[in-house]
Amino acid sequence: MALLREYDFEKEPVVSIVKKILLDSIKFKASDIHFDPTETELSIRFRINGNLQEYTIAPENIKSNITTRVKILSNMNITDTMHPQTGIINIDIEGKHHNMSVSSLPICDGEKIVLHISNYENNIKSLSKMGINPEDTDKIKRLVKNTQGLVLITGTTSSGKTTTMYSMLKEIASKSINIISIEEPVKLKLADINQVEISPDKGITYKNALKHIMLQDPNIICIDNLIDDEIAREAIRASITGRLVISSIYTKNAYTT
């Protein structure tokens, strides 16, 4: 399969190459960028419409330079190559803001880095403009106006779960109710929403955050992802004690939830 782009890695600066990779990821409407090291090269792939496609291949002598540049942009510790790290890259392209969540993982041949690309600031619309048929839109609006219960958004990776969740929150945000969200990370700041960002280093975990949120007199609790059984149980417990809980889970389709 042909590469999406080829570079002269011996002549072009790494800073320029990485910048073009990020720009091209937006141009190709990729949802993720994968930097995969092997013994002899660095394979760079874009996930486009759910499928990984080979974007370009960097030679072995430059692969660490590219991963280091990505880590610098995402404020990671470039001296630590033995532990997983996370970071954020924020870039503006043609007047639009793009958020990239970055994850590094040490593997046998180096550090594998994956960037997940978000464009929530430009994609968050009202529920009526989300492309959902009017009948289902009305059902969703009624659901999120309940005073208690559990609303789950399901779907595959990059299917629009977070975008839908943010649209729901915008629909119900009001000065008259207390809405608190738990997110890892906060992808877009919303008016009238108290957003908590997960930070294990600071003692802010899903479990700990949810425990303290219950003491904050919430009307609505939003959990960006039910990451495990324990958090799912806590979410259900909150939903039957007078709170509306909105969350998401990964599924192949709605019918197998």
C-alpha cells in the first residue's frame, strides 16, 4: 500500500516534519496518529474512518528524534523513556482549535506514541443540529431533563460519544442546577458546568472524585467514561438517589450494550 506522504528525512528538520504530520492529520480527518517503533524504522499511521493507514516511514536513525519532538510538544518528560506518560497538544489550524491527547508507552523497540485528535470546540452543536432524527432528538431532550436516572451513550471509538455528551450538557446547562462532570482530560470548557479533571498524581481519581461530588449537592453528574465495574456501580448508586447521571461506555453497537 502506498504511503500517504514521503519525506526527505536526511535533509528536512524534525521540527518541520512533525509539524507537517500534525497538519496532515487534520487535512486527512484522522482521529488518531500512531508512532510505532520497530528495530529498523518508525512507522507513522493515521486512523481514518476507523482504519489505520500507513502515512510515512522514518528511518531508524531519526525515530527517537521524532518521538522526542512529540513529547516536547505535549509537555512530557523527555528524559523518561521507561514509564508511560500522558500529555496534551493544542494547535490552531485555519482559525480552528484542535486538542490532541497524547499517550506514550515503552515497548521493546522504543516508545510507542498515540495522539487522539479532538475538535470539540468546533463540533459541539445543539442536539437538534447533531444529525439525529427529530423523533430521537425529542426523546433525548426528555431523558436529560429527568431529575434522576442513568443516561448511557454507547458506541465505538471515535463514534461521537463525547461530542454527544457535550451537546447534552449544553442543552441542560443552567444557573438553577448544579452540574458536575468528571473527565480525563477536560476536552472543552463549558459554561455553567463544574468540570473535574482526573489527575492521579494529585489524588483525583474517578472513585475519589465521585465520592466527593456526592457531597457537593449535585443535580446532574456526568462521567465521561465508565472505566470499570466499581465506577459503574457508583454511577448506578448515584442515579437511584435523586441524581441524573450521564455517562458513556464502549460498545460495538447499541444492540450489544
